Amino acid sequence: LVLALIVGGLVLDDNVGFLEQPITYLTISAVISCVAYYIWLHLQFVREHEQALQAEQRIQIMMTQIQPHFLFNALNTIRALYSKDPSLADRTLEDFSTYLRQNLDILNDADLIPFSKELEHTRLYAEIEMLRFPGIRIEYHIQDDHFDIPALTIQPLVENAIRHGIHKR
């Protein structure tokens, strides 16, 4: 585009002439080319800045999902299970590992995810919490799971329900 503008300015200057203009077509085309290049560079910078912000937001979302108290409590629950029921402790450790792996995978995926994947992630969290609080029972009545949602949207709702609702009773 820039090269075409400059060549066009040269052609117009050669064929049309100056026609009593204080500036040439080449000067006009060079200025327009510089402005177009500046706008393109600015748009590239804005795009890169937005991508960096999105990556930072994904990291923030993940960090809010994996609160230090949950890590500490989950690991203590698993440790306590090893003395009572080692096979349950092994399964819980595997679930906890899967939960953490899914949180890290979500950082690389900015798109919407299937509801079933988000529900599975939430179930892993809920199973660990139900081991910590045996009085909690969660029932799932899912009629339709063929849609996409933003990652890490259901688990905070379940966490808040456990922490601020059911657990306090």
C-alpha cells in the first residue's frame, strides 16, 4: 500500500505536473504513507497489549481459583486419609492432581469450553470438599450439557455455596 501510494505520487507528478500547487503529489503520498504506517504500528501495539492483558487476566483467574487455603486443606485432607483409607487417599490425590492440571490448562485456552468439561472440573473440587466436610452432599440434575461457557465459572459458585452457605449451617 505504501509503495503504491509513493509510485502513484511519482506518476501524478510526472503526468499532471505541479498545477500551481505548493506541494507535490509525492509529498502528499509520502505523508499519507507515514500516517498509514503509524496507524498500523499503533494497532499492532494495541493488539499485543490486549493479548498481554488477557494472559494476565487468565493467570489472575487461575490464582483466585487455587486459593492457598484450599491447597493447604486439600493436602491435609489427603495426608489424613492415608492413615485411614490409603486407596481413597490415592484416588483423592489423583483427583487433586487432575484439578490442578486442568487449572493450568485453562491458562492456555482463552476460548469458551464445553459445559461438561467445566462440570468435571467442578466435580473434582466438590469431591475434595465433601471429604473435608462429610455432612455436605451434592446432587447433580443436569438436563442439557451441550453448550460452551467461559472457563472457571461454575466452580467459584460451588465454592461460595460450600464456604458461605452449607458449611456455616
